[in-house]
Amino acid sequence: SFLTTYISNRAATIADFDPAASSIKACESIHQPIFYAHGDADKHISFQYGKANFKAIASTQKEFHTIPNAIHTNLWAVGGDTYFQKVVSFIHNNQPLKGGY
């Protein structure tokens, strides 16, 4: 716990960010289209926390995709062609309107 706190605070100092920042609170200010994919085997960020972040996103143009058996760093590898097709489809369906969103 001490080492984790120290590292987080040191990184915050170096990168000039608030280590107590809330990702859920930040999600409340996102109004752009969001494609959110999360592996259900992620050990770094719990699946439930990913779902909570997604729910907090203010945008009405959002999609959540569960990648079964994927961890934090292998969504694309585990999701394969289906994952890439969903990403491309989301981009295609959420092209900016003239004048922005």
C-alpha cells in the first residue's frame, strides 16, 4: 500500500495530474461517440468498474462490448475479426455531422 501510494503520487507530480481524480466523474463530461470494449478477465481494471465508467458516459452515442476471456492488453487479439468489425461499424455509424456533434 505504501509503495503504491508513493508511486501514484510521484507519477501525479511528474505528469501534473490529480491522483485522486475520478474516472467516473470524468466520464460524465464525455459527449462524443464512444466505443468501449472491456475484457471480462481483466485483472487491472475490474469488469464491473468498466461497466460503471461506461454507464457514467454522458454521450447517447455509445456502445459497450464485452470481449470474453480478454485481459487488459489483448482485446484486439482475443476479439479478433469480430472485434475489428464492431470498431469499424461504430466508426462508420458515428461519422461527424456537418458542423460537429
